[in-house]
Amino acid sequence: MRKRTKVSAYPAVVAFDTAEKRIAAHPLFAALGSYVFRLSEHPWADISLDGKLRAHPSRQASEDEWTWVFAHCLLHLGFSTHSCEDVLDFQPALRFGTRPPSWRPGSCVRGEESKDPKKWAERFAAGLSNAAVAAIEVAGGARSSLSDARPLKTEWDLALGWFVSNYPLLGALASTMKVVADAELARGWDISIAAVSAASAEIYVNPLAGLSRQEWRFVLAHEMLHAALRHGDRVGGRDPYLWNIAADFVVNGWLVEMGVGSPPSGVLHDPELRGLSAESVYDRIAVDLRRYRKLLTLRGNHQGDLLGDPLRGPSDVADLDDFYRRALLTGLSYHTSSRGLLPAGLVEEIRALEHPPLSWDAQLARWFEEFVPAVEKRRTYARASRRQASTPDIPRPGWVRPESLEARSTFGVVLDTSGSMDPQLLGKALGAIASYAAARDVPAARVVFCDAMAYDAGYVPVEDIAGRVTVRGRGGTVLQPGVDLLERAPDFPEAGPILIITDAGCDVLRIRREHAFLIPAGAHLPFRARGPVFRMS
């Protein structure tokens, strides 16, 4: 057998690749970042004014020569010009690479004039700024050379840093949130400009969006307020995309009023909606679904910029509500003392965070208190209570319930017993119902199990609801027959409320009496509920 030997790469290929890496690492040209393709009719290389740089596929040259050629083409892009003379006047001052002896000016640019020369001019200006900062760091010894592979401050990084040092309201948020600029991730998630994940405390931006620093300030503030005000969790039973649109109108209105950065072209802003909450704006736009579904958020592609599950793993923040509440309240206290007034609607929303909403079990208890009244007790000497040790000679009246025959309070439970129901959540819900019913002196509740059909369990003692009720069905989910059974039952009182426990994967329900829904956290009913909706956590 012949001995296999390792073949080293051709020197010309190594020189080409190294030159490309030097260009990508240089602070001036990194801002103009362009992909190099080994395909060109030019003797050396040419570039189109949309950023595509093509090199001759078989030209052999040194690393310094390729570096000079690539830099020459990118300067054409930065100057947005076809003229080699303008570039050659500037290029010697860079002292970057070596001009090939066989290189001749002319035909370095393909196509017509750029459709967006302002974009390349802004990137070139940012590159010059980066190069100036890098030159100062080289002089001070912070980096060895301009091409030292140190991460440079991008426009979005500078915009985020501005909040920390200059804008107290969002400074605490900006110091804890991270900007993720990944073109591949943005393309995979259809992010046109930006989106936010409150769970990850990360803002995902598209580095190819081409926004100015002022526009990035507006975009980052927009996403930070979305996360801090918990817009993603406040959707309730609303349409998620329309809710996102409504929240965008409100947040953008505040930012325009505060003068934070500059809104990018096409952002949602309507002065007529000034002063309204996101809930009020949603109620307005919900009447014209066809029109408002055509509007775009900062994410684009008719998708919301409020991301649900984190893109980069679960959050390490134990209590998101407490985290964002402290950040905003701290920022508000510093901002009002040093920067002046803020929009009244924004201040009201932040102040509301000081009083977080009640948990689902407390809300359920209030519902029971309102619609399942307890039997009134009274004191009487006919049945004296135990005497107090301090005053044994004084008889005390005892608590008794009315002795006359009267109707006792009750309620109905329509229980989804389909296979998709979580047994743990089901047990938690039934346990809460049993405890509240016992506290309201309810002797029994009317229970109906529903999957593919309704099973009437009759009146079940409240102490048996949590532990000894046998769930019979495990098929599909059809709840309307169970509701109809209770509403038509002659032995169920007309004023008796109905509590529907489901995972929200049910049909559309029509209920004519007082009712409420108990569903898992994060679930959404497929219709707009008329009664309150409690979400179990």
C-alpha cells in the first residue's frame, strides 16, 4: 500500500483567505461587510453597489495584494462611486495592503448607481468612527493593531449603552438586557428589524436592517418597554397579533412624545390614539380586523415582535414580574428627579406594577364570594357557647344557622376530562374549588364530566370533589352538552353559576347564565369569553 501524505494548501489559496480575514477584521471595512465570491470577469475583482464583491477565480497574488484589491473595491462601495481616481486619492493614506503591479484602474464597479447610497454612506461613516477609536486604542496600547480581532461597538451596542448613561428610566433595564445580533438567527425567525424575549431578557436584532444610531435607540426602547410592561403575558383571550399591534401603537406614541431616538420608516404611530391604554386600542382596532392585520410590527412578515418561548434557552430569572417591576420603578424614581415629566399613560402603567394582580386562586375566591353567597349566621342565647375563663359567670351567645327550611347555595362544575387535561392541574383546580365551597357553607356542587359526551355525576359533597370523584371519560372535548344539561336541569337553581374547567382545547360555548372559566396558564380559549377567565399557575 502506498503511504498517504498530507497535502498542504496552495499558497495562493492561503493568501486569498488570509486577505479576506484581514478585511473582515479591519474596523473601517468590517462596517461595510461584504461576502467575496470567486467569480468575476474583471482581471482582479469588482463589486456591485448592492455589496456583492467578486474576485477572479484563478488569479494568483500575495496576501498584501489581495488585501489592497479588496479594500479598493469596498471603498468604491463606501464612496458610492464608479470613479477609481476618487478611491486612489484616498487609499494611500490607509497604508493597508500593497497595490499589485499589474492592476489597472477601471470597471471595478458593476451595475448602475446604488438605489440606497445613504445606507452605504452611513456604514462607511460608522467604519471611519470605528477606525478612529481603534487607532486611539492602538496608540494607548489597548490593542496591538487596527486588525486586532477585538469586538467593535456596533450602532445597537452604542444605543444600548446610551440608555445606561443618559436615560435613567430605561437605564436599569438596559444594563440587564442583552442584544443578540445574528443575521442567521434573524433570517430563521423572520426578524426584519427586532424582536424581544422577556423570558430571556434578550433583544434579537437584524444586523442587516441598516438603521442609524438614533433609530436603534427607538427600536431598543420599544422592545424594552414591551418586555418590562409584560405585554406578552397580558394578551389574555385576545388575538395575539392584534394585541401586539395595539401595544405597538401605545409604546411608539410614548417614545415619540418623549423624543427617544428616531422612529424607523413604517413604524406604527397614530396621534389620535394618544393617551389610550393597549386594552383600549385593541378594542378599537378589533372592529376592523382586515385592515389592521395588514400592519407590520418591528419583526415584520406579519408576525409579532413579542416572542413567547426564549430563543436561546430558559431564563435564569426566578421571578420575571419582580425583575421587570424593580427595574422600571427604580428607573422612574431616578428619571422624575433628574429628567422631568413623562407621558401620563406610561407613568400610570409603571405605577400599576407596584400593585401586581391577584393570583388565580384569590380571583377565584372573589368570584365565589360574589356569586355563591354564604348562609348568614346569628348569635342566640338559646344555645350558649362555652364560657370564657376570665369571666366564667357571664354566659355568651353561640353561633347558629337559621332553623327554618331554606334553599342552600350551590354551583355547577363542567369538567373537561379529555386526554389532554393535565392531572396535576386538574387536582389543583378541584382542591381549590372544594376549599372555597366549604368556606361558603355549600353542602354539594352539581358536577358534569365532559369529553366526547356529557356524564352527569349529580350533586357531589364538597369534601368529595377533590379526592373521591372518579373521572370517567377520556375521549375528545365537547363541553356544550354539559352546559346545556345544567341549564335545563329542573333541580339546578336558575341563579346557580357555572364554573368550566378546561385546557382551552374545546369548542365554542354558549352560556346564558353567570359563569367563569378555569384554564392553565398560557392557554387561550378559541372564542371571546363573556365571563371571567382564571389561569392556573
